Amino acid sequence: MFVRLNAAIAAICLLSPAAFAAGAAPTDPQIAHIAYTAGVIDIEAAKQAVKISKNNDVIEFAKGMLQDHEAVNQQALALVKKLKVTPEDNDTSRQLTKAAADERDKLAKLTGSAFDKAYVENEVAYHKQVNGALETLLIPSAQNAEFKDLLETGPKLFQGHEQHAEHVASMLK
């Protein structure tokens, strides 16, 4: 529980406006990289869950995350290509990647119901944090209208994922 809370708190801090120099908002190329990175993180977590879990509900949830996040990332890549925007790596995306790798390493040491509970609880926290970041920082900071429109599809998707994760978590107790 503390690992997941620490990861969620760290990521929320990373995605807050204070994480950017002197209150400067992230640029569209930086936002594109952060959003894509957030998707990759959930794709990797889902792959890990499919590989480790023996619980059908958890596996089906993870497969859904895998499918949805791969589709969104493909849409994002197509749009940045169309707009001729090169996603820009930044401190936030690098720190998110590191925190996610640390979390996957911790989850890899778990098995059975301990893994299932930890994975699903992490998914709840992760979707809450990313949804909050989309609504409070990433969407408001986006400059290109088409890019902003794509980002605006995120909160609904992430809220659905969060609710699904909460449902699966309630079944694991």
C-alpha cells in the first residue's frame, strides 16, 4: 500500500504545474511525450499483469488496459506525425518512466493475490493521477486545437479505467 501511495504521490507532484520551471507550462511537444509515456507505462504494467496474474478478472482488466492504451498511443502518434510535432523528452516523462520501472520491479516480487491486489490498487491510483494531470495541466497547457481535442478524450477514458479498476479491486478483497 505504501509503495503505491508513494508512487502516486510522486507522480502527482511530477505532473503538477510546480514541476515546470518558474510556472512555465509544458509545450505541446513535451505534453505529447508525457501523454505517450503515461500510456506506455500502463501498457507495460498490463503486460506484467497478464504474465503474472492467475486471476481471470485481473487478466481481463489488464488486457483491456493493454488494448485501450495501445489504441490511444497509436492515435497520438498518428496525430503528432500529421502535425509534424516531435515529442520532446523531458524531466517529467523521464521521472515517470523511472517511477513506473521501480513499481514494476516491486510488483514482480509479488505473486498470487498479493500481486493482484497491488497491481489493481496501483491502477486505481495511477488513473486518478493521470486524469487529474490531464484536467489541470496537460489539457489547459496544450496549444494546438487538434492535439487538445485528442487530450480531451483522455479524462473520460481514464475515469472509465479507474472505475473498472475500483470494481476489480472490490472483488479482490
